[in-house]
Amino acid sequence: MSGSIQAPAIDARGITRVYKAKPKDVTALAGIDLEVAPGEFFGLLGPNGAGKTTLIKILTTLLLPSAGTARIFGFDVATETRKIRRIMNMVAGGEQSGYGILEAREQLWMFSQFYGLGAREGWRRVDELIDAVGLAEQRNQRVSTLSTGQRQKMNFARGLLNDPWVFFLDEPTLGLDVSAARSVRELIVGWRAAVPGRTVLLTTHYMAEADELCERIAIVDRGRILAIGSPAELKRRVQRESIFRLELDRLAGGPGGLARLPGVVSAVAALNAPADPDAPVRQAVVINLVLREDSALAGVVAALDGLGAHIVALAKSEPSLEDVFVELVGRGFDDNEEAARSNEVPVEPHEAGQPDPEEKR
Amino acid sequence: MAAPGVAQPGLPAGGSPPPSAAPGLRAFVGRPTASPQAAANWTPRQVWANNLHSIVGRAYPRVRGLTREPSWIVFQMLLPFLTTSSFVFVYRALDAPAAYIGFVVIGGAMTAFWLNVVWMMAAQLYWEKDQGNLELYFAAPMNVMSVLIGMAVGGLVMSSTRAVAILFIATFVFGVSFSISQWGLLIAVFILTLAALYGFGMMLASLFVMWGREAFHLTQLMTEPVYFVSGLNFPVGRLGFIGALAIALIPLAVGLDAMRQLAFVSTGPTGTPEPWIEALILVAMTVVFIGLARWLLHSMEERARREGRLTVRWR
């Protein structure tokens, strides 16, 4: 199958990647199976060292798998590199590509020439994209003087120069402040709205970003996919009970009374609520209520009437993707950083003060 | 890329924004392609066009840099001119033949090309790797040789400006008189020298990426010895066997010697091969260096994909 019309956008089978290293080899990917449909926004969520970037490098033809096969729209990443490079693009967080000596507009034009655009067509496309990403005022500013956020917008524009059918985003908001990260996310969403049918593979270790943007997510840890599904599906995996946050004006006898009701698993005062059950009257009691199923809530509401308590606020709590990760791995992302570090490919220290290649003359 | 293709079932044609797309988002829409398969299959003409445009694209920062950083006038033109001047004064003090002044001036002009080849061709891919550009070059659809050729073309424009300036100023200041009999061969030798020199630089570029940090030491190691054995400031024939070896191996040495023989006919035999033989050596060098550059670049990419280190920043 080479470039089949019916091919998935991304089809990876048994991808393994082992890096030769001392004192022992490092397995970055240990048998990844992944299928992403055309037009899908797919996320790879995992801590540092999980293997996300290695997988992106393989899918973007920059790295060969040690075992397994991967295809982009039916084109083999090992043998049909040129074809894949014509239909994909990639942007990474913290990217410092290009030459500081050039203006933003010039830099984008230079890259446009690498992606098959003609000279005039390149300038036209660059001007369109500069406006689209909100860099109109910086178009004639030297790249070396752009802020981190502006630079990432420019990188995003670079990634769209060839109108990619598959867009790989490797931690695209890494190192950006809240506002700049939001801008980049809005650009991604805006591009998808303008050109539906394009496939995005996003890697991130920001749970909220994956939750907000992705239609499906694969949770990755130590080179393995632990679970794949939509954010809602993944959360349902850990949500065996219904969890509500209940705020009452008062509650005589404390939450213990609620815990004895049918269908109630537990009723616990939230941290900011008074915990003394003997107190005759309490103000603004907040209770975390865990029910076997949603229907048990009716019994709770009826019982509250009898206890003379009035509901001030009621909200159903959704588990987060972090809860999913903890459930799957048995630890949080932060706990995992240390473990992952021992699994990273050894890197040489950055040579401080490296000059801009084009400015060294 | 604009070739018509079969629309993928379930997917809209990529270039046509849906009716619901906000007007502001239309800017995101690029060149229309019916399907990924249509977009991936280029005609040979598209492939060639992409490679030619890539050459221009990569040459652009170097050409643009000429006007952005005028400090090169001091560092790349006036300072080398001082070096050339010092040799001129030495030769005058020794009552050397007048042609020797011309030899030094031509040597001074060619220094610009050699420095450019060593620092901005041979070591360039290594810097590009650290900058994160090398990865993007390999992930783009063009042949990466286009990038090397673009670097060479840009470097030629940069260095030619400097070389011509040094040549004219020194000729005027020191009153050099050329005696040229074969203009055509002189121009051919000059072009061949540059082709061989930049081919040499292109070949070294991949080696430097593979050898890593030692590239810097190698660059420094190469600069002065090559100055010496190339006879940048004296006729290379004076070096005897070493000079002959340099003529056989180093494009700067053979090119300089041929140009000197052709530009100062009156000096008589130099003890080195005839200019037309040296022109043939330059042709052979160009073919070998560019062929090796292509092979090494391909090998480097394959090794990078296997090992995962060469094109990746800081690895």
C-alpha cells in the first residue's frame, strides 16, 4: 500500500526505537501501535522522556524505527520520505530555527522556497500567513528581536507554508506565557476551522491543552501507549462513581447523615468547610459527595429538605486527565519526571554562546 | 504540487475553505490540492523547481547579510588588505620581481574565498544543527544538496564582493600591472577554482557534522597550513615537492598557481604544470568533491536517521 486513498493519516505498527548509549541502551519506544484518521486532531500526552518526541521524529522521517513500520497517508516513513515531506510539516516548542539577521517576512520566504513555492507565490503566501498569525506589525522586524511568543507564531506560520495535510506539533506551547500559549492554541484551532480535513498530531505534557484541543488522546509512558480514547472516554475509565460538589447554606449533624443514604458512597466535608459534626449550625457547608450513580442524587436532595438545608450550589466534578494518568500509571506527572530522566537519551550540554550561523561572518 | 488529484473520501479539497470559514481564516488556506496523494506526487519539473528555489532561498540570507552587517568592510576587507600590504612591502624591500606584488594581490583576493569555504561552508552544517535548522532542512521536500549549493552561491556573492574590492584597491594602491594573454582560460580557471573550492567545502560540511565538535579544531588546523602550502603570498613552485602535492590536492593551490601564470605571463616558467593542465586538475577536483559531497550528505542523513543524533540539536 503506497499512498492509498483510503489510508489512515498515520498508521504505526509495532514501532520500537532503541538508542545506543552507555552504559546501556535506552528503549525510547517499546512497540507503539497507533492509527490516526484523516482529519483527526490527535494528542500524545505523557511526561518528559515518555517517547513522544521520538515518535514524532519517526513519523516526520527524521529517525528510523528500530523495529515496526509507520505510514503517513500510506507512504512508508522509511522509504518514501520525499513524498511524506511534501505533505507534512512540523513545529516544535522553543524552536529557534532560521537566521536572526533576517526579518520575519524574509525568514518565512526563505523557508517557503524549501517547500516548493515559487518566488512570488512565496511572498504572497508569507504575507497572508503573517497577517493570519497576527505578526503584521513585526513583519519587517529582525527575527533576533522577536519575543518568544512572536517567534513561536512565526514558527507556526512556517509550518503552514506548504499547507500540510499532516501537521506535527511537538510541545508547541512549551516555554510560552499564558497569553502567548493561548494565542498559539487559538491559531491551531483557527487553522483547523479554515482548512478542515487536515490531520494534527500534537504532543504535550500539558493536560489541559490536550483536553482542550484533541479529539483523541494516547497516554504515553516509558515508550508505551497506556490508553487511547477521546478525553471523555479516558475520563470515564476512572469515573466509576458520580462525584458532586455540593454547597449548602447549613447542615445539621454534618455530612455523616448523607453518607448513610441509599446510593451514597461517601459524603465528606471539603477542606474549606468546618469539620465538627457536633456544631449545631454551620454556614456555607461544602461537601464532596460520591454517589454510585447519578440517580442517587434525587434521594440526597430530598433528604436535605428534611434536614432543613438549602442548596447554594451543585456541580458535577469531572475527573481530569491527570486522574486518568494516575490511575493508569500509579503516579502523577511530577513523580514521573525523575523516573523519566533515567530513561532519557543522553544529550551533550548546550554550547553556550553559539552564534547565529549567518551572523558569524 | 498543484496537479489535479482524486479527492479523498470524506475530506474536502484542501484549498477550498468551507462556506463556514470566517473571512479572517481564509489566509490560512494555501495552495489547493485535492488529496494528500495528489499533493505528494510531484512531476519531475516540480522537483527541479523546488531544488532551484531552495538554492535561491538558502543563498538569500547570505546575500541579504551583506547590507545588514556592514562591519564586514572592516573585518573582511580592510584587515586582509593590511596583511596583503605587509607582504608587498617585504617584497619591495627585497627588490623581488614586480610580478610578486601581483602574486600577493591575487593571493589576498583569494583569501576571501578560502575563509568563506572553511568557516561558512565546511563548518556551516554543524552550526545549522545546533540552531535547529538542519532538522528542518531534512524534513523539507527538497534535496539537501540544494541547501549546500545555496550556501555556496550565497557565499560566492559575499566573498566575490570582498575579493573584487581587495583586488581593485590593492591593484590601484600598489600599481600592479597584469600581462594577460589568454583571457578565456583565465576566466575559466577562476570559475573552476571557485567550483572546486566550494565543492571541497560542501564535502567537508557533512564530515564536520559527523565529526562533531572536533570540526572547530579542524577548521583552525586547516586555515594556516593551507595558506602556507597553497602559496597564498608566494609562488607555490618554490615549495618543490610539497608544492606539487598541494597542486594535486588543494584547489586553492592549483587555482592560484594557474591564475598567476595566466595573469603574469612575463614571469616565465614557474616550475609547475601548464595552466591548461591545472585547469584539468580543477575539473577533476570539482567532479570528485561535488560527487563526494553528495555521497557524504546522503550517508550522513542515513546515519542520522539510524542513530538519531546527527541532525538533532545538541546531540
